[in-house]
Amino acid sequence: MNLCAKGELSAMPIKLVYRKFPVTLIRPLAYLEETQIIACAEEQNILKASCTCPYGAHSKRLDIRKKIASFTNSSGAVKRRILRAILGKNP
């Protein structure tokens, strides 16, 4: 999103250590495919909530998601390599 909207190559860090507070934010699902998360939620019977905002149906985020699926052929391996490149390190 940042690259397409602002021309900035960046991503949310998977581990964020706050300097001013004794808090560390960890995003444990960062390396999972969306389909894996959905399957796990269904298996655990976790309810799904949908955004009812009409803007969400035609958002820039949805357009970018479709473009990424198109140029990666929905390959999880390609998406992981892109993530590693953006983060600048190997996970």
C-alpha cells in the first residue's frame, strides 16, 4: 500500500520494541498466508466480522490486493520473498 500510495517502500515491523515504553508489539501471524489464518479461524469456530462500510467494497486496498495476487500468481513463496526484501533481512 505504501509503495503504491506514497511511493515509499516500507512494511509494519513484525517485532516493534517501543523506546519510550516497556512494551514490545509482536505480530505472530505475519508469516502466515491469509488462507491459513482463515482456515484456523474456521477450525476454531472463531466468528468472522465483515466491514459494512460501502467504501470497503471499492477501496484502494482491495485493488492492491488484486494486483499483488496477479503479479505473484498467488504464490506464497513469492509473497514471502517480497516481505523479506521489504524488511531487509531474512526471517
